[in-house]
Amino acid sequence: MYTKGLHDLGDGCHAWLQPDGGWGWSNSGLVTGGGVSLTVDTLFDLALTREMLDGLRPVTDIHPVTTLVNTHSDGDHVFGNELVRDVEIVASEAAAALMTQEEVDALARLKKLPGPRGDFVRKVFGPFEFEGITATPPTRTFAGGTSLDVGGREVRLIQVGPAHTPGDTIVEVPDARLLYAGDVLFIGGTPIVWAGPVERWIAACDLMLDLPVDTVVPGHGPVGGKPDVARMREYLVFVQQEAGKVRTCASRRRWGGPATGRPRGGSRRARRAPPAGRGRPRRPWR
Ligand SMILES: [Zn+2]
């Protein structure tokens, strides 16, 4: 059932869901083990994160949070970090590079812009309050992948970005056959390619489809599974193919002849992103 709040997914895994899962309405996760717990992501502002942390208390009073993992650098997954006190905060190096006060302040400024640009930002991000947020970066970073111990329980972090953002990471709980996918999986919403190229996001979907998991918690939307990952992959392939056609037509018009039209993919931001290798993200443990 897709309702707001805490959902017990079994095997000590939980999700905090925020319907309707549109832009800014992100999910977070909680994994318990041996008297402690690990939180996956915070929310877009302090009020929402405070509400989420209060909602997790039936679990975290028994299993205090010792680790916070940020799946990527977007504000709707990190802006509440300052409220999760005295914990180790873990994120990929590429994500950490973007978890700055400048990013917080830039978004707060955008909301005050006059004219249509500001109107658009106010329409999309109106419900969120960005004033008074102190950027709280990771205390530990990694590149590629790493493994965490949560009270004797293994939780694996696999960097699949650049894809949605430069530093995307998915969080696998092997003994629960469960995956927190962050924003490399949107269910029931339109994904944004901030970084790309799209090929790498498709490769990330392939990697998720190969993992031995049954349950997948997306960054936005209801809890799902591999059929949702497959649907996401299908959508990205469609986008890539259609973009290729547009480029081919544009090249023909420009040069007056046939063109191969292979899409280059990737925004300027992605091309500035730290190199993380092309093609399929590697799975560090296999
Ligand atoms: Zn998000």
C-alpha cells in the first residue's frame, strides 16, 4: 500500500514513503541489525526530515541510528542530514563533491527569482523550505563500492553514477534480498537525467536486474521489484532511441546528407563530472 509514513518490509528493513513521489517527494530507508540501525537518505527540508525521524522512533529507540547513507547529492535526499546527529555519514566521492552550502543556497535563491523561471521553481518546490538549512557533508566517502557492517549485518554500497547524478549509489541488503535504489529508480514518476549519459543509467538498470534481490525501494514512488526496474530500463532505451532520431534529422538538415546520428548523451554537467569509467558499472564484490 502506497501511503505516507513508515512501512515494515520485513527482515529489519523499512521504508519511509512520501506519496505521490513527484519531484522532491522522496523516500528514505532504515535497516536494523544487532541493536543499531542505518538510515538511507534524509528528506528535502528540515520539517519533513524531523517528521520522518519522529516516525522512525518506534524502531530507532530500540536500534539507534549509527550510520546515514546518502544515495546521491540531490537536496531531496540530503538536505535533512544535519538532523541525524552523531552518526557516520557515508556517500560516494562524486556525491560528496556536490553536497555543499552553495547548492543549498542556490536552490533557496532560485525560489526568490522574479519572472517565469522563479514562478516555475515556486510551483515545483513551493511546499519545501530551503532557508536555514546547513549543508552536512559525508564523514566517510568511497569510490566504486564499499561494504558496511550494521551490527553484524552486511550492507553493500554500489556506485552506479554518473547516471541520474554524478555519484549515484544503490544500497543492497543481501540477507534480506532487498535494494534501496535511490533515484536510479523512479516508480510512477518521470526520471530526470541530471548527469548521464543515458547508457550508464541503462547499465545501472542491468546491474540491478542482475542482483539477487526481490524487493526494490525506489527514490520516488511505491515499493516495487525487478519488473519496475525493467520498465524503467525500457523507458530509458525509448528516450535514447528517440533522441538518436532527432539528432540524425538535425545532422541531415545541417549537412544535407545521411548521418550516423549516434547520440552523444550526457549534459554539460555530466561531462564535467569526475570520471567513473564508461559502460557498465562494476560490481566490486564479484
Ligand atoms: Zn530524488
